[in-house]
Amino acid sequence: MIKTIAGTKDTLPFEISKWQYFENFVEEVMSRFNYKEIRTPVFEETSLFARGIGESTDIVSKEMYTFLDRSQTSITLRPEMTASVMRSVLEHSLDKQQQLNKLYYISSMFRQERPQAGRLRQFNQFGAEAIGLEDPLLDAEMIIIAYDILKGLGLNSLEVKINSLGVPSSRENYKKLLRMYLDDKKGGLSEESKKRLDSNILRIFDSKIESDQKIMENAPLLLEHLDDGSLEKFETVKSYLLKAGVPFEIDPRLVRGLDYYTHTTFEIISRNVGSQSALCGGGRYDLLASEIGDRLIPAVGFAAGMERILLACENENCLVIPEDEVGVYIVRLNNDLYNETYNFALQLRRNSVKAELDYSRKSVKAQMREANKINARKTILFGGDEYTNNEIVIKDMKSGVQEKIGLSDIEKIISIIED
């Protein structure tokens, strides 16, 4: 029997209500902040991600789903959305139509990595990008939006960590200091960190290997070597967060390894999802547009893993969705009224009533059991003497109260069903 590929999963009908609630809530919060949805193709030219994510990163070097199409063009299933969104802004000149573009997405991503709790090979993210301005208020707004969504889902065990990466000039000076610090210690680094010495030295701070972490404990910190302008912007971000009531801690070891990142970087983590604790992360990337396009456009954004967030909600037992219910189940009392029953159900459905009926000619008793099973609030008894008199019987499934209504009085029937 053919089954799902490792690292992918079906979302079944009994699970879908949580996803729909989650997605609707994200859309609601984004709308409050006037962010507009954007949708991009599920695959792009590989060069977009190689340049937009960084060829030395694990995502590009190990995890991307890349293939040649029939024209021998290298194509990649998107592993993240930021590069795609920026490509879209550049391609359609959205930045020339208005100075600030506030965009959000809810989309599937693809990475060929080892599946584990909260991490799949096809996974879902939501995120936001504010493209066009350098104002640190937008940096803070990204953190506020992400925090408000996670708190709004009922999550309490959240930690907001922030840092500043400054600007490339001060960062390059800092990298020289870091290399000097590591010069006589590189023999003790892991093989992965040794590779990062030349390609992506800041990422050594991300290492989960204990020997690397011990070496980096006393390493100089970027935050201590920022220029005055960067420190001033960081103070502004912190003041906005304090005014917004978002609790945070400064983590000077929170870094991004690529040169196009500038100023604010942040993560929101939960201790209730196991080793993969980051629910969302983001920051400012003022130089990305010039990496993948022909002009400089400041930008800031974040992305959040939806499976991981739902796992955190499950572990905190905080996302309780009301049980799905059907407005009315139409119980057919006479099998010779099969077509008439369906036509009546269709009439209700076209008047926005959530209606169900039997399609397999079950007995009346079996139909009533089915009405209970699908949590119908009302049943309509369709047939018998009442039908002969051009009437139906509406029964409230909780109280048991029954009421006769004229079959043609659709407005009254609908009002009773929705009562």
C-alpha cells in the first residue's frame, strides 16, 4: 500500500478545525495591523535561494529539494518565504508604487531534513514582512505581531529574545576580534564549526555541541562592539517593546550569519516543544534586496512554524476549539421522498444553512443516530402525515421540543434552526 513520504503527513478532517482556527486568527491579527496577504509560487529558480539564504547555510547546502526541469533550469521547492516575497516586490516594482509594503503569508515550505517532533519535510509557516522603511518601530512591530498571535492562541510559556547585529562595517570589525579569540582555540572546535570559521563565523554561536559552547562562553560579543547609531536604534526597539507590554530578554549570542542582516534579530521560544524550542524568528535584512535584485530596499520580517506552535498549544492544552456542529439534519421518514428531501436540503444550504441528510436510505432510527453523531443542533422530520399537510417537524436535539412549520415558510424554518 502506498503511504505518505517520510516527513510529510495528512491533515485529517478531525484535525482541520484547529488549522482553520489558527489560520483565521493569523489573518485577523494581520488585518488589524493592515498587512496584506501575498502568495508566491511553490518553486523558484534555485539561484534565488542560494543568494537569498546563503550558499554556506545548512538549508542551501544540505536541505533543499532541488531538481532540473525539462529545460534544464535548476528549480527548488521553497524552503522559506522571505526571498520569494522580496523577489516578488522587486519583480513587480511594489516598492515604486508605495514606500512601505506590509505583507503576510501562510504557506507550505519544503526542507529535506531529519523529521522530528514539530519538524517535517513539508511544513507550514506564517510570517510578515515590512518592506521599504528603516524605522525601528517596524522592528518592534514584527515582535509585537508575533507575540500577540502566540499569546492570543493561549500560549503562556514564551520567551522573547532579542539582539542587534548592527551594520556590516561594525560587524566586520567584530569578526576580526572573534577570529583572534578563536585563533588558538580552533583545534577544539567541532568539524562543522571549523568550516564556519571562514564561511560563516557568527554561526559558531548557534552550535549545539558542548565543546563548541564551552569555547564560545568567553568569546567577545557583537553587542559590545556596535557603532553608536546601531545602539541607538536598538534602544528604540527596546523602548517600543516595553511600552507595548512585550516581555523580552537580551541574548547577545543570538546571531544571523549572513551579511544582509542588519540591526534587530529576535526569536520567540517555548520550553514545551522539546529540543526544537524556537516557535518563530526574524529580524531586519536591509541588504537582501541588493543581494537578489538591482536596488537597495530596507526590510524587516519574521517567520513562525505552525506545526511547532500547534504542538506547543497541545502540550499547554490551550487551544480548545468548539466542537464542530451541523445546524440541522433532515430525517427522511419515507424512502419515496428521497429526491424531495435532497431538494429541501439544497434549498436550506443555498440560504446559508449548514444542513446534512442521509444518502444511503438508512432507517429513521439510524438517521437519528447519525444526527446525534454529527452533533446536529436540530433535526427536521421530513415526511409522514405532516408532509401530506405540507408541513415539517423541527426538533431541538437538546431540549427535545418539537414544532410544526409550513414547508414553504423557509424564512421561519431558517430562524428556528439558527435560534
